[in-house]
Amino acid sequence: MISRDRLYLNGEWQPSAEGGCLDVVNPATAAVIGWVPNGTVADAEQAIKAARDAFPGWSSCSVATRVAALRELANGLADREEEIATTVTREVGTPIERSRPWQAVQPAFVTGLFARLLDGYSFEEQIGNSIVVREPIGPVACIAPWNFPLHQAMLKVAPALAAGCTVVLKPSSLSPLNAFILAEIVDSLGLPPGVFNLVTGPGTTVGEHLSAHPDIAMVSLTGSTEAGRRVAELGAKTIKRVTLELGGKSANIILADADIAAAVRNGVDNCYANAGQTCAAWTRMLVPRSRLTQAEEIAADTARAYRLGDPMEESTTMGPLISAGQRERVLNFIRMGIQEGAKLVAGEPDGPVLPGKGFFVRPTVLSEVAPAMLVAQAEIFGPVLCIMPYDDEDEAVAMANDSIYGLHGGVWSADSSRALQIARRLQTGRVDINGAAFNYEAPFGGYKQSGAGRELGVHGLEEFFELKAIST
């Protein structure tokens, strides 16, 4: 059991105002593995006041001081990578051999990245007779999701601190334990009280209070599109800045001249990362109709090769979904897709029979999926791949863009210039050509209902600044 009975407020570990707790469940076993404080509005108020009071000092300290703090924070995260990986595996279900690079290495890496970007960053520029100055926006509420909890938290916390903002972090109640490791590391750095604050608790109370509070200058949320709508609504009451990284239904277009085996295998693996619980997953695979059968066979073979089981075992390659409710939701989508006329190529509509009580779903491939089907439009957030045949490239682009989302995408072709032309036509925030490596210095974020604003790189840092023009 991991017992966390105190919040981190104003540089101190303090009990919640009401003393309640929230259970944390291991999704691989359905067993309670720990608990955290059930934070309240009163706790959120204390965190907000601490961040507000600390802002003048932190925002005016030297850039060198903030760079040094971020580097120490990155080193602290790196020193505890195995503990972070194990903790996230237990509360999220990410297989341990993938939790290490995805859940543990990335938080330290991106924190170090923002330290490097801040070092030498120009806060002023001359435009005509004006000096344009970038200033920290103020206290920031960082609301993190459950699927990549610490990584997504640091995509907000690190650039906020780099910019000179103070922070209130609210992790998801489904995977909050890792945030306490972060708070312990911050506490060891000796930052001024109130620069970083941690409040756990429900989004409907703590999260909404942070989003609506007039002393919070900005909210940065990663979550569902529904949660984003609510945060935007609450933030609008005080016209605060709201950055949102939300849902996706990303299309992976495989052109006729592509290496079909490499494209399909890579696309399947992308779709199934973290048991499909990834907002940027390529969940729609668009293939030429003439190559549909071949794509189905490769996808099915790839899906069946995944090994479900205890995520703490090194040989496990797919873990459970986060909850019983999410498992049933995903299984319902699979059944609905079959009812709509999709062809089941791989998977089990009633779920796998495995020992224990975990929330597992077998990797699923649905083919002959039409654009109007619900499974082609909804974000399922599970290991479900939809293969969609097309007849020409214009139809493929139209199908890819036929979505309320626009977060990620892929294009595969033997002709890189041809792939680039297709990529330019896609309405999405990021496109990878032929499985290109993820670029952490390029902006990440979505078009349409996939969000507002960007994370990562200089663009992610600049979300936390206000611009001031001083004319002479």
C-alpha cells in the first residue's frame, strides 16, 4: 500500500481540510494499492493563495536561477525513474518495459529540454519603435490526465516554471501517486514556498474551482474533449487563458506505393500504445481498396502477437484499461462496430478470459469501416484499430479530415515528396511521414476539437507568456 495523507501547499506537507481520502486501484488486478487526500475547495483556495503570493518573487528572479532549478528538477526525476515507472505501471497498467521510456524517462527529458530552451531565450525584441517584452502570465493551474500522468504534468509544469509562473498541479484521481514523487523532488530543491503546489481531488470540485478562480491566470489541461469544454466554459468567466490538449481520432494514410508491411505494423503499434489509451493514437488506418486484404492479414498478425498479462512482467506487451467502466465502454464500441457492419479481423467482442480481475481488452482490428460509422468518428480510447478502404488519394484526404478531431496523423509512401503533399492537406496538428521520429522541440497540439494552444518546444514555452509592447 502507498499511503499519501498530505498535500503539498506553500512549501509544506499539509493534511487536507476535511481529511478524506481517495482509493487508487491497480487496473491489472482491481485491487486498491493506495490512497491520496480527497482535496477540497478549501485546499484549492490555499494552493491558489500560495501561488499568487509567490508569483512576484518567482517571476522576477533571474533566468539563471530558473534554469538551475529546472536542471535540478530534471536530475531529480532521472534519479527516481525506476520508482516512477513502477508507480505508474501499478496505477495505470502500462507494461513495465514500456513504462520506463514512456512514463519515466520522458518527464525528466522534457524538463531538461525546457531548461535548455530557457537558457539563452530572448524575452525582448525590437519592432520598429517598440520593445516587445514577454512576461510570465501569472499563477497557472496544471490539470493532468491519467494515461501519461507525470509526462503530461511536466509538459505543463516545466514550461510554466521556466516562464516564471507559479503552479498548482491537480493530477487525475485515477493515477495521482506519481505526482507525490514529483512534489518530493520539488520539496528537496528548496524552491520558494508557493512556487509549486499539489492538490489532489475530483475534477468536479478541485478542478472546476481552479478553472474558475480569478487569481488563476491560466489553465492548462490535458483530458477529454468534454472536460476541455467545461474548463473553457469556466475559464471564460474571468477571460483567462486556457490551453487544451484533448481527444483525437487520428488517421494513418497508407498510399499505394508504400511498404505495406512496415506501414501496417507501425500503424498497429501506434494505435495500441498504452493499450490504445493515447490521444494521439492512429486509430484509423486508411488503405487502398486493392490492398485491403493484405493490410487486414498483417494487422491481424501484429495484433495477435501482443501479450496481455501482468504489466509488472517484462514479457507483457499490453496492459489493462484504466477502469472497469472504460473496459465496458470499449467493448460496447467493438460490438457496435460489428452491428454497424464492420468486419472483425482480430479481437474478442466479449473481452479476453484471463486470470485475475483486471480490466483487459484484446487488441482488436475492425475492417471495412465506413466513415459514417460511430467507430470511425468516436474516440474509443482502447486497443481498437479501424481499417478504412479508399479508392483514390482525394478520397483518402477527405476521409482523414472527416472528423471533429485533428491531433495527429501519418502518411506512408515510397515517394517522400508525394507524402509531404498529402501531409500538407491534412487538418491536424502533427503529421509523421513514414514513421518519422517524434520531435520534442516541435509544437504538439490539435486542430478543431482536439484542443487549443501548443505544448513542447519554444511554442510550448511561449504559451505561458503575456506580450507587452513599449513604444518610444
